[in-house]
Amino acid sequence: MKLENIGFYSLSDERAKKSSINSDLQRCELILTDKCNFKCIYCRGLKQDIKGDISFKEAKNIINLWASNYLKNIRFSGGEPTTWKYLLQLVKYTREFQCFEHIAISTNGSASLDFYKKLIKAGVNDFSISLDACCSSNADIMAGINSHFNHICKVIKYISLKTYCTVGVVLTEKNNKDLKNIIEYATSLGVSDIRIIPSAQSNHKLKLNIKTKYPILKYRLKNIKNGRHVRGLKKTDNHKCPLVLDDMVIVKDKHYPCVIYMREQGKEIGTINNKSIYDIRKERKNWYEKTNVFKDNICKNNCLDVCIDYNNKFQKINNGRGAKR
């Protein structure tokens, strides 16, 4: 299986061959704010010490830091990033750098359609929008608030016509029975792909057997059919996480192994204050070499199938050796 065939453009066999702390950065995510206008029933929010908004100046400094290592794919998220008042300005600033192939935003789709149009015009070419239901009543339950479901669907439909747009479906006992209908409804909106995932609180095995044209969804459904969890490491999987070598997640002044690790209240790898990008990446390499992810409960229970497959591929290509220096 070639990683690039799954549909996650930031993963590839070629990346696994070349990954090191000296290779170009591949995928980085910046958390702009902890604020959100939804109260999703599965969302834990951010830890107290990383709550709040990042300043526009701090955000630009991080963009500069990543661009100095030729970052290819950047994602802005939160909280709800469209509530952060400098988002449009930051996208325009990011687009000035030639290295960025994808500028992505994770959003609940509740901002005005006009604002999403401006984001596309400014350079955003990848949207991930939450769609946890196929009707307004269930959407309101999942969002914990009046979700303005019809507006969000209108936004998804428009963005899907203009650029790459996936929907993320987080599953709990509240909406699990509706999964097939949610997939069918998302398909009718013209989305680019569908990402299904059980919430961290439930982490239940999914049961669904349908045919689909979408590569990410097809990959995940195949795993489900084979009895595989979406989340969680097996003893036979790579006990290291080479993904940390050429990507990162930054919240305020801290960098984390990945966004799931951060959201599950894990400890940061280190801070970015007054450090060069090389020093930060050396800290990540040190974490990679010292950490047995199978003994870390966050990684062991929550690592996603596609990340596990990448880490296993890295181990196979490198014959089980450590990170290339």
C-alpha cells in the first residue's frame, strides 16, 4: 500500500524515505484560539495553560519560523479559527511565502459564506468542516447549541465547488447509528472526502459496509471491515513516532508531538521561545528517540490508523533503525 494513495496528501512513501530533522517540514498546525461558538459534546477544550488567543505578531513569527524550513502544508485551527480576528490577514501573509502548497483551515462552518469566500480568495485551498449529523435536530445535539445546520451545509456545498473540502464526522453513541445517512448526505454536498473517527471518549469499533469513491473514507472502511480500530496501537506496531521529525503542532509558546496529543491534555515537547527552528527540531528528535509510544497511554489509545501506517512504513523502509541523521 502506498501511503499517498490513502488520500492524506501530507503522507507519502517518499516522505518516509527522506524524513529527518534536516528534511523540509511537511505538515504543521497552528492553534490560533481556544474560543469556539459551539459546545460540541465530545470536545474537551484546551488545557488551562494554553488557553487564549495567539497575537498576530506571534502567529507571523511562527509562520516565518516554519517557512525558514520550507514547510509544505500548514493548517490553522482552534477552538474555532474563524472567531480569531486576524485570520484573513494571517492567510494573506502566509500566501506570500512560495513554499506553502496547502493552506488549510479546520472549521465548524458557522462563519458567514462571504468570509469563507474571502479566505478562498486570500489563498486557503483546503477546508476541513465538521459534519456530525444529517439533520438539524441531531446537529444541534452534537454541537451543544443551535448549529445553524442549513447554513453550514450551504457553506460546505459552496466550498466544495471551489476547492478541496473534506468533512470530519466524529462519532459517539448519539450519532453512530446515523453514520450511513451522514455519509450519503455529505456525498450529496459534493465534498472531496469524508473522515470518520470515533470520539476519544468512546473509541468504539465501527461497523459499516458500503462502497465509496473517496480515498480516505475507502481506506478507513477497509480497516473497519478487517476488524481494525480507527484509534490505537497494537504491540506489533512501531513503538516510535517518526512523524514528529518533520511536522509539529504549536499552541501559544509550546510545541506538541501532534494535535491529538495536545487535545488529550498531553505534555508539550518543549517551548519555542528564543529558539531556532533547528533547536526546536532537535528537541523533537530527542523526544522521538526517547519515547516508546506504546508505553504512552495517549499514543497507545488514540493514535490514528493512518499515522500508525506511516510510522510502520518508516520503520520498514529504515529497517528498524532510528531516525536518519
